[in-house]
Amino acid sequence: MITRLLTVAVLTAACVAVPGGALAAPAPFHDNFDNAADADPTYGLNDNLKARQGTGAVTYSRVSGKWNTGDVPRPWYAQVNHPGHRGALSMHLGTTAVRLDAPSTGSTISAKLTPVVGNRTSGDWSSIALSRSANSWGYVSNADIDLGFLVRANGGVQVFQPGKPTVTLPAFASAHADGSFDVALTLSDGTLDLTVNGNRRSIALGTAVPTERLWVYLGRYSDNDKTVSRVDDLAIERLISDDLRKRPGSNLRYYGYFGARLTAAGANHLPEVRGRSNLNWVQISDAAGYRPEALNDCADQGCLVYTGNEFFKCGSDACPLYPNAAARWQVLAEKVRPYLGKIAGFVLLDEPFHRGASFADVEFSAQQIKKTFGDKKVMLIEAGPKVDDSFSVPADVDWVGFDEYCSGYDQIEARMTKLEERAPGKELFVLPEAAPQSWCAGKTDADLESTQYMYMALVQQHPQFVGMMVFGPWTGVGPAATGPGTPVPSKFPRATDAQERVAALVLGDARLSG
């Protein structure tokens, strides 16, 4: 029940108080839909929001777009930055729609709508629908739509108010050569000021449309599964999205993936997660040699380089230092020196005390790193059960994280509290699992979805915690339905969607300024 409530809190957008009792001011919104990673299972819809929107954090949800059913089409019906439709929200294979997860509080909405790419004669249409309901199916003429607008590929326009047409304007505007229309809708005192490709019309509405809180739906209607519609340059005069943003007092500002790059034999996932991360764990010391060029795929100051292989020679029950650990470290240091702009810091041996390393040896490795790169962070990640009353952190460590997979709310919060006690003055991280692990196999996609929201809620309640580093979805075991194996995000669509939504909240500005 707790995790379900957390999910609902994230996905609804109600105005909330900020310090001093004021409300965050609504502000202009714009989405250019550029440079999202259009990949299974989420197809770019909520990827790269920070760059697309400037402020970031305003996510989208898929809805049916139909008049007679709320069944949501498969995710690939609505994609962002599809290889054939770069820099746009594209809609494929028939009728579908999406909803912004924050309501408009302004009077003007504009967008470039292309009902049928490359076609100027079809009767198929693109739509903008405004509703006081966040649970609409997004169909322009349904009774829960306060104002519905559609433009057909042939230039015809219709405006609807709850359940019925208000005006029909055949051949109102000519499409651009690519089939697109520049559309602007402005509501004022019972009037709709409509502009389509420079053609303007003032339309008296039968019922005034309230503008203080309207959910925005973008849709496409077509029975042709071979054509594509597009939306680009969406702009909304004012949008209130406080519930999609960090709570006051939170210091949460890092989000990324553990294992984003492991070895040459495994995939380099950095390009895949670039739009939903700003800090990723990578390993470049492969058995066949160093691969520092992999750091080119990191964002600026966006990667943490693993150093455990350089310092420690681990066996089944102990992890002593190599006799030449300092020299081995210097080899790695020289390899990464040309890429320091991509590196936020360095990670010590993974779970060092759990694996049998001594405090003195861990301290030595941290000192060596700081001596070489004094302005870079040093991170220690420990197994949760080792974070107890005897846990200590070397002075040269800046960031401390823990992993405790398959655990519930109370257990994780107790461990967070203990880490705060044992690591005063350090900035702290959690590592939620993104796939079932061998010791707790059988977790469902829904379980993993809830896990992402649970950790997000916990971290915001503990100001010493500044980051979430998801234990990569490429780790662990496969879904129970398909047997063991290396999992991939496509097997966990709900968990992957949750990660994108959490990343949007973490990476987006704490407040829209207006």
C-alpha cells in the first residue's frame, strides 16, 4: 500500500506548499522533443526531459485517444525521436494519445502538428484536448473534454465542447509542404482565438472554459497503420508541476546507473541512459587492456570510474592489496587523465568490508586517489548489512552508498538512518535494484516499479542523501516467465518507466521559476 500511494503521488500534479507557505509560481513550458533515446520499452517518451524542456521533470503518460475504450495502445504507438522522425513526438500504427502529467494554468497553447507526415489531402487528424479530468481518454469530442481541437491533413479544423462540435471549418488552412500546421489556441472570456498556419479566427464558445487547471492531451486519429503523425515545439503559457518535483529540503541531485559500462564483452549502456542520468558507474580496466575511450560516452563530470581491480587482489574470503597497488593505480590514472572532464570521481573496491578488505587498505586506496586527483570525488559503496555500529568511513572518501536489495521500506530506512549516523559530513547514496537478483529472484515488474518509487520517497526524507544509483537493469537474473538469463530493460517496462520518471524528478530543476 505504501509504494502504491507513492506512485500515485508522483504521477499526479497538485499545487503544493513551498518554504514560507507560498506556492511555486507557474511558468512557461516548452518541449522540443530533441535527442531522446527511442528504445524499447519506453520509446523515448520521458527520456532526456531536462534538455528537451530546459526545466525538465514534466513527464507524459500514454492514454487511449479513442472515444469508446480506455485501453492504452502499446508503447511503440507514441515515440519521441524515432529514427525516421527526429526531434518530434511521433504517433504510429493508428489512433493514440498522450497526456502531460501536469496541468495547464494558462490561456495559450501552441504546437506544430502534422496529422499525416508528407500528406496534405487526408481526413485523418491531430488533436489538442483540454480537460479538467486527469483520467480522460483524450478523445476530442468525449463529454469529459472541456475544449477539443483537431486539424486534418487536408486543412479542415473542428472545435468541440463537451460531447458536441462548436464549429467546423473545412479547408481552413493549407498545410506546409511536409504536411504540418503551426497551431496556437488562446482562451479568453468565453472566446477561443485560433491560429493555424497564419489564418486566424475568433470563436465564441457556448460555455466558458476554465483555465486555472486543465490537463493537456495530444492525440492522433487514423485507421491507417502505415501513416505517422507528429507533434513538435509544444509550448504552454503556464504549467504547474510541483508534485513532479523534489520536495522542499531535499538535496537529491544525482541519478544514474551502476554497471553502465562493465567490460568490452558486455554492452556499453552509457548512450542508452544519457538522457536519464547524470552520474554513472563505469569500469574501463578490462582483462584485455584499458578502454578509456569508453569515457567519451559519459556526460561532462558524469562518470565514476571503478578502481577495485587496480588496488585489490580478492580471493574467496579476503581482499588484500596488491603489493604494487600504488603503481597499478598510477597506470589507470594516466589512462584516464585525458578524459578527466568526463569524470566526477573514482569508486573504491565494491563492498570492500563485506568482501574482506581491511579498513587500512581501503583507506590507503582512497588516499592514493585523492593524492593524484584532489578535486575528484572518492566513493565507497558497501553492502547494507556491514553498515552497523562498527562501520567507519576513511577521511578521504566523499561519497558513501549502500546496497540492500530485495528489502522493504522499514529495513531500507533503518539502514539509511544508520549510515547517516556512521558517516557524518559525507554525502550519501542509495542503490535500488532494477532487476531481480539471484537471492530474491521472482520479483515482478510491478515489484521493481514500486521499488523505484519507494527509494525516491525515502531519499527525499533524508537530506544527507544526494543520489540514487540504480543497480543496472542488465544485472541480476531474467524474469521468472522466461527463465534465468541476463535481463534487459525490455523485460521490465514498468520498472524502466519508473526509472525515467524518477530521473526526471531528480534531474529537473527543483522549481519552475515564473
